[in-house]
Amino acid sequence: MRKTFADIDAARPRYNPDVDGFGSAHDWNSAFYERMGFEEAEKVLYGKGKLTPRTILGVGATATWKEITSAFRAMAMKCHPDRISFTGMTVEAATEAFKIVSAAYAVLAREFGK
């Protein structure tokens, strides 16, 4: 007798947060949408030299918030650690570059009151 999808699916192990120890998805899901804090961003940017957030994102002094957001998204796609197969970067280099880009965005977000 052939197995149906329902039979195969019923035998599949299920994720149980209480047993597996990762907590509920609601607890960690919000972490994906949090931005880097301003203090942490300042440490990342200004601890490494004289990097300015606008220079990192490649926007001018008169850039609007929409232009800054667009530049951030473009830079994030270029250096995100999950995209190393496309960029050819190492995981460590991509992580560091993404941290710097995120820090620049966080500093500019505070400047714009976002």
C-alpha cells in the first residue's frame, strides 16, 4: 500500500518549544524587526575611526529619509551574511559589513526621529 502525504506528515517530528527549549516563537520573532540601538551604533561607527553614516550609505547631506532607507536596503542586500553565495564575501566579513551598515542606518534614524 502506498503512503499518502497525510501518513508521511503525521509521522514527521514536530517542534515543541517546551521540550526543545527555544521558547515560544512570539518571544523571538520580534527580535528580527528590532533595529540596532543608538548607543551600540555609535560604538560600532565611531570606535573604528572617522566613518560617517552618510558616507557609509553613500547619500548626501541633503538626502531625504526615503533616499536613506533605499540606500540602506541596497547596501544591506550587498553585504548581508545570508547572501554570501552571491557576494563572494566570507561570513565574518559580511557580518562586520552588515553591522556597520546597520549602525549607520540606526544613527540616521535617530537624526530623523524614526
